[in-house]
Amino acid sequence: MGFDTYQIDPNKCTECVGFYDHSTCQRVCPIDNAIIIDPEHIETKEELIAKFEQLKNS
Ligand code: SF4
């Protein structure tokens, strides 16, 4: 939880790679375009899979 909004920790977000085929938060959020890709944290699918594996094993 941020100051007045929820914030996504880029170190823990895998864009749902490893769990789902789409970003679950974007699917369930009732506000269009409220959750967008952070241009400062663009990751390849391989990087996201590696993060998923690291988080799963930590
Ligand atoms: S639901 Fe998926 S895309 Fe959204 S913050 Fe969590 S891991 Fe990232």
C-alpha cells in the first residue's frame, strides 16, 4: 500500500508469468489503463521467468 494508492513492487511483479497468461491485476481492476507497464522496468519474458523462479525458491 502506498500513500494513497497501491503500488506494485517491480522486484516482485512477474507480470504473472509463471502463473497466468495475462496480468491478473489488469484483468480485475475496474479502471481501464490504471495499471500500465512501467517504461523504466521493461523486462523480457525470459527475465520474468527467471524472476518467477527466484521468487518461488526464496
Ligand atoms: S497480479 Fe501479476 S502483473 Fe499484477 S502485480 Fe501481481 S504479479 Fe504483477
